Amino acid sequence: MSKLNALRFATGTLLLGSALTLGIYGLSTLNNQSFADDDDDEQSEYRPRSEQPGTDTAAALQYKQECGSCHLPYPAKLLPARSWQTMMASLDNHFGDDASLSAATQAEILAYLSAHSASNHTRYLKGLAYNDTPQRITELPYFKRKHREVPERMVTGNPQVGSFSQCDSCHKDAAQGKFNEHTVVIPGFGRWDD
Amino acid sequence: MNNLTRRALSAALFTLSLLATSLSYAGASVQLQALQAGGAGPFSAAAGEALWLQDNNGRSCASCHGRDPAQPGKHQKTGKPIEPMTVHANPERFTDAAKTEKWFLRNCRWTLGRECSAQEKGDVITWLSQP
């Protein structure tokens, strides 16, 4: 009789264990699937990135210091090198502002931006002709696609944001180069969840 | 801690803060001397203030820095906060000559449509570095 009981116990444990394992496996797979359903690269963006190449070098710090004193130092990878070249050659009229730098600083920052430009991250250039030299990240087809579901009234019509170029108004980790949509909080509207 | 140590400590602290204050003003006076060596001067705080508030087709220093330079400002377009400009409110001001030159160049060209003269720079620094 006690042998039978032991057998019953073992079977029970085995069944319960496999049910739990299956359940947990199912949940984790479901999670992955929901990310995969999101448009293109959310999944990779959601992974914690241990390596942000070249973000702590002297050149990167100089870029952050010089350009970041007026605006968010936009990630170099969001524009092709040819765009950065045009931009750095016309700093005396930088979107209507004078952002002149000494020739040496200008050359160093251009070298940094070119080395980390979208030319090495071609997914940001999808939909762009090879000779297009966009100056505004907000005009990239990639950017527009990413923000097409965001109503104007939450950004341009929102006095607390004002423009799509104010990344860090909503992307709270923008300064660390993180833009995934799970950290988005739109001022006056709250978390963004689509 | 007895009374004597307490007094000695606070005296030391007071001296240190005086020293720090005079050091932060020293930056401005070094820059003023350099401008003077180039033939400008004497400088006038009142002229500096007038230039600060002067309207140039809707643009002025105050557009981004605010009318009161002891208060923080805000970049008109990007909204980025700007630390106060007076040495009294922000001891770091005018301690780096290259930084001062860079911003005078950019901001005079943006605001006035031309570079500022040594006289104008001296006037503004004099106004901003009043104790």
C-alpha cells in the first residue's frame, strides 16, 4: 500500500512539475511573440544594450559637451555621414542659429559623427535615396514610420513638447541613447502604449 | 566640540568662501584686462545692461537668457535650460576664456547679425560680474 502511495506521489509531482514548466515556457514565448508583432526592431531595442559603441571616448564626450549644450546630442547613427558633413560645414546657420565652432573642434566632431553615422546602420536609411542628405532626423522615412501613430496634438500641438525634435520630452532615456517605446511618457498624456 | 574650535572652523569656512568668491570674479577681471590690453575700455556696466536688453528685430540677449541674468534662462528654440549668467549667481561664468569667446561669437552673430566689439564684450562682462 505504501509503495502505491509513493508511486502516486511521484506521479503527482512529475505531472505538476511538467504543467508548471509548460506554463512558464508558454508565457515567455507569448511575451516574445508580442514584441515580434511590433513593427520591425522593437525586440532588439528592448534588449538592454551593454555595448553602446564609442559613447564614452573623448570624441563622444566632446560631441555631447559642444552640441549637447543647446540640444539633445542626437545619436550619430540617425543620419548618414554625408548629412553630418553638410551640417558641420554650415554651423554658422544651424537651423537658424549660429553654432560656430573652432575649425579643430568642428573637424573632431565631424570625424566622430561620421564614424558612428547611419552609414553603418542601414536600417535607419530605409526609404532614403543614396544621395539624399537629410538634415532633420524627423524627416527620415524611418523616423516618420516610427511616429506615424503619434497624433500631432500630443507633440506639435502640445505646449509641453512643441516639436518632434524634442526627443527627450517623451523619451525619458533619450540622453542615454535609448528610444524604445516602452519608456515613452508624453507630457500631459502619460505613458504611450499602442 | 568646544567654542574655540567652532569659531576657528567657521572662520576657516568664511575665509574659504571669500577666497572662492574672489577666485570666481578673478576670471572675469582677467578677461576684462585682456580686452583692455587690446585697446578697449573703460567699461560700463550700464552700457552692458543696455546692450543686453537692446531689441534687434525681435532678438535680444534676454530672448534666451532672460531679462534678469541672475536667473536661469531657456533656449528659445530647443527649450534647453541655461544656467544664470552673472558671476554672483554662477561662479563658473567667465572662468574659461575660450568658452566666453565661443559664445560671444555665436550669440552676437545670431542676435545682432554681427560680431561684438571688444568694447561691447567688456561692457557686458562688467555688468555680469558686478558683485
